[in-house]
Amino acid sequence: MKCKEIENKLPDYLEGSLNKVANSEIEKHLKSCKNCQQELTELTSFLSILENDKMERPSANLKLKFDEMLAKEIAENDVKVIPLKSKTDWKTFIKVAASILIVFSAFLLGKYQPDTLSSKEKNTAEVLTLLEDSSASKRILAVTNAEEFTNKDTKIIEALINRLFFDKNTNVRLAAAEALSKFSSETMVRDALIKSLETDKNTTVQIELIIILSKIQEKRAIKPMEKMLENEETPPYVKQQLQLNLSTLL
């Protein structure tokens, strides 16, 4: 099997719904393919967050209103149903599922603003509320939804920077860094990405920041990258990323 085929079968592999032949082929491929191993790790991590999160149940008198709201949300975004076949791209499925879960979570929390607020103000308030939620999965979903906003939404950008600096969950910080890269034209965002590289001790987050800063060609990151490269405590695999990406900035 090719990597793309393996990736699309990973959800079924984790569920144990594949036959012995397909299961054996995937396990054999995973032993020699680091990219597919990473895909499996990311998928496992994401599904684990969702499974461990306590699901709130809406009361019966709220169901009708929620059904109407969900139908409207789907119609406005022209969401199409994705068949759960082996060739389905699990990343696309998760993105759609995440969008629906964001709406559902906001509804359960009862954080909707008065009707006098505009739709944009309501969306902003919902995302800001979820970014402060105690559930890591809901914060990740909120970060994903925040990518749809524009550079003018400074409250959203500031909230993402706050998650990048202070969130205790590594996956949330990773999601925040990726979301902030969409707003890299803003000086405050570039400053935050550099500062985070200098202060975050998690190597996974460090590598993500190194790649982002290289991609947006932020030359002010050269100095902190060189400092990390000279630091004896920096792991070899982080130094490898530094060397690779520094060459694109110099």
C-alpha cells in the first residue's frame, strides 16, 4: 500500500475493523514509514481527547431549538455528508466533525449573546468563550474555528496568542501556533511566535514554531534559532530542524 492508502485506513485500523491481511499490511508499513507513524500518533491523540472529554447532554426542551440551529449552520456552510468508506480522508472528516462539535458545544454552554448582537459578534463571543473552556478538546476546536476570522479580529488573535503562551496542553499550543501562522502579516503575531520559540520547552512545539517562522520568512528568528543550535541541551532532532530551516532564512 502507498502512504495515502495507509492514512485513509488508519481510523479503521484503530477501531480493529480491518481484516487480518489489511491489518498486517498496515503494521508492516508503519514499521518502516515515519510519516505514517506520525499520522497514526496525531489521529490517536485527537481521538483520545474526544473520547476522554465528558459529553454534556442537552435537556429535552432544548433539542428542537438545537436541531433548527444545526440545520441552519449546515445550510449556510453547504456542508456535504462524507461517506465513511476506506478511501475517505480522515483529516477532512475530522475537520467537518470539529466544526459541528464547536456549534454543539457552544449551544450546550448557553453562551449565546442577545439577539441585538450581530452574527459576527456572536461568533466571536462563542469562540472566545470556548478558548477559555476547561476542556482541552473544546479549546482545540475553538482554535480551529478561529482560523476563519480575519486580521481585523484583534480579540481573536490576542486570545490565540494567550493560548500559545500559557495553555498547559501541548496540543492546544500546537493548534494555536498553526492558527496564528494564518495571521503572520501582523507584527504582534510574528513577535509572539518568536517569543514562544524562546520560551517554550516542549520540543514538538519548538519544531512547529521553527517550521512556521521559516515558512513566513521571519528573519528576526535567526538569532534565537542560532542560540538554540549552540545550546548543548537542545535535542539532536531539534537541531536538525534548525539547520534545515535556518538555511532558508540566511
